[in-house]
Amino acid sequence: MEFSRVRLLYQLVSHNQRLQTRRHPMFEKNMAMKILSYIFIAFWAVYLVMLGFTAYSYFEGSALEAFDWVDGGMIWFLIIDFLSRFSMQETPAQNIKQYKLHNIPTGFLLHTFLLRMGLQPYNLFWAFFFVPFGLRAIPQFYGMLGFFGFIIGWWLMYVLNSYWYLLWRTLINRNFHYLAIPLLIYAALAYWGIFYDDENQWLFTGTIRLMRGFCQWNPLCWLIFCLVVVPLYLVNFRLQKVAIYVEIAKTEMVKQFKSHNMTFLDRFGVIGEYLKLELKSTIRNLVVRKQFITGSLCMLMLCSLFSFSDIYDDLPFMRVFICVYCFTCLGVMTLTTVMCAEGNYIDGLMVRKETVLSLLKAKYYFQCLMLIVPSLFSLMPIMEGKISWLTALGCLLFTSGAVFPFIFQLAVYNDATIHLNEKLTKTGRDTKVQMLMSGAALFLPMLVMYALVQFFNDEVAAMSMIVIGLLGTVLHPFWLRNIYKRFMERRYANMDGFRNSR
């Protein structure tokens, strides 16, 4: 292929990628969501900058240099990056499909998307931490040239991690159980490379030597990177080539589930039937199942970090943030799209009076039941003495009695059907109302609890949240019926939206 044609085709693909969002039919509804997303990204960027400046002071005066501690903890940075990519990054096979009608070689498209994946801006996001940290830690030992080597070295590690993620994400799309393999690999590396033998922490010392080599512009370090990234690139190329044809042919791996009648719920009548529907939807449907798993992983990671490290011990707001977030995140993730899954069969729900009310009650009871998960995770910080059981109880009841009634209001306004087997990274699903409500449901409880803690103390804050939560929980029949009545007033407009978005 001639170089000029290659350049034109690459520019065409790049241009289409930039316009991908504008081509989506929900673009107008998502403008506010994108603005809020940019604000959220800016918040984390500022947080990383501040963390980068303060991290140097934290390690200053220790046995090793500050940058050695950060370099030695590379495995933790890469684990966080690996998990965060599940909500940010799609596979090339999902984007190449629309180009197959054109006379563009598949190999060229694959190389284009794989190269763009390595050069994507997301791989530079952690530079908000490493640039301020490196400016304080590196120049006094290696000069500015060493600083640039430090930044480039870390960027290459994230490029490598993006291809490593792509390999497993492609396999996970076929079978979710593949997720266990990279998690076990990371756990084994962290255990045997850092914790197993204090005198031979080969992973810790190895990453220190590697990054020092980048600071010194040692050719061997660049060669090591090439020897790892090239085979990983080629494996991804072969794997994506197969995935393209699977995506185009709509090949679907259908797993046979054993039918469970759940007869113990029959005593609850119609509400029991909808509880069965909620349970089976969480087990079987791709979107709902991955929402539950993603929320559980976030809770587990934050609770473990909070419980078994002292990084947040001197930050009162982060303690409040983790306590409230762990109880609210799972409910907010699933209830942001409340009634959207039912948009697939909304016509059938309208054939019987008050069917929607029974469905809303079942959803509320199911979400209250799911609060068992964060309650179990909260046992870790309780046993470590980081929070009291009264604080955990206050967060639990405040979630069921204040957060859930607030986020359930979206049942009145949601009018877009979600396809139950779509990827979580598909764009165009969340509207501005959903983004505003979910953001408020997450952060307003944190501000309320933090204000109570600052003006009074932890016990008063916890008791206040318990009282508010109990009041909202006991009154749930009244506010659910209010939501039902308002939903019925808008039912024709909502049904029209559900039908148009199927």
C-alpha cells in the first residue's frame, strides 16, 4: 500500500473516530453528561496533581529515595489502571465493524486501531501525578533529561498495560470467567514479588532498577520494553482479527442456566414474582450483572485500601467519602437506569392496574437486600477500628431511606430502553438528568455526613443519619406510590420514548 494512501486512510479513520459521538442519535441528550464528565475528569486530575506534590514529602527522609518507593509500587498503579479501563476503553473489534463495507484492508484497520490504542490520551492521564512528583524527586539526581526519561518510562508502562488489558478484555467479552486470570496473576506478582520474602523483593527491586534505567536512558530498558510489547501487540492483532468476524457475524455464546423457581418468594404474591425477575435479571443479563460486579469490586477495593493502609487516616473527608460511597455506589449504578430495562417489555406492564407499583416495590426491596454486600465489606474497617458500627449502620439506613427515594425519582423521567446484552462502555445511554441525579445521590450524602461530623462528632452524625434513614424507610409505601402516580401521568410519553429507543 502506498504511503500517501496509508496516510489518507489513517486520517479518515481518525476523523471518523472524533465524530463517532456526534453520529450517535442520543448526542443532544448527552451534551450535559459530557460536560459533567469533563468536570469529573478535571476533579481527578487536580486531585492527582495535589497527590503528586504531597507524595514526595511523604517519602522524604526514608531509607530509599522518594521516586524508588513510587517505582517499586508500579504493580499497584498498573492494577488500578487495569481495572479503570473497563469503564473507559473499548476493543477495536467493536469499532471496525462499520468499516467492513468499505474497500479498506482489515489488517490496516487493525494496525490503525491498535496504534491509536497505544497513543490514546488516556495513557497520559497518570502524568498528572508523575509530572509534579517527578519535578520534585528526579532533577536533583538525574537532571531534566532524567526527568523526561522518568515520564516517558511510566508512559510506556501504561501503553504496555493498555495492550495487556486489551488481551484480557477481548477474552472476557467471550466469557466473564477469564477476569479471574489477570487478577490471580496480579495477586501472585504482588505476593511473591513484594510480600513473601522481605529480603528478596524481586518485583519491588526490579521495577526500581527498570525505572532508574529509563532515567539514565539505558538502552537495555528500552529493549526490554520492545521485547514485551511487540509479542503482546502481535497476539492482540491475531485475537482481534478473530473477534472482528465474531462481532460481524453476531456470534453469541449462549450459556444454559439452570432454572430456579424460587418458590420461597411465592408467598409475597405479585411482588414476589417481580423479586424473582430482579434476581434472575442480575444473574443472567450482561448489563445488570456487570453493574453488580463492577460496583462490588469498587467497594472491595476502597474498603481494603481504607482498612489495611494508613493513606487516608489523616483525611477526614476521604473517610466519609469511602463510608458513604461503599453503601451508595451499587444502588446508584443500578437505579440510575431504573425502568430502562423494563422498556424492553413496557407494553406488557401496562395491561394490569398497579403492576408498575408492585414492580417499584420489588425493586426497592431488592436494593435494600443488596445492602448486605457493602455491610459485609464494611466489617473490614470496623474490625480495624477505622469506623464504628454506628457509623456503618447510619450509612446503611441513610442509603435505604434517603438515597434510594431520591434516585427512584428517575423512574418518572427515564424513557430510553437499554439493551440487556450491550457492553457497559457503549456510549449514548446516560442522559443529563441521570448524570445529575446520580452525582447528587453520591455526593450530597457525603456533604451531609461531613458537615455533621465537623459541627458535632461521629456519634451525632451517625445518629442523625439513622433517624433520617429510618423515617424514609418506614415511609417507603407513600413515596413509592407518589412515584407511581407521576409515572402514570407521563406513561404515554415514556412508552413512546421506550419504543423509539429499542
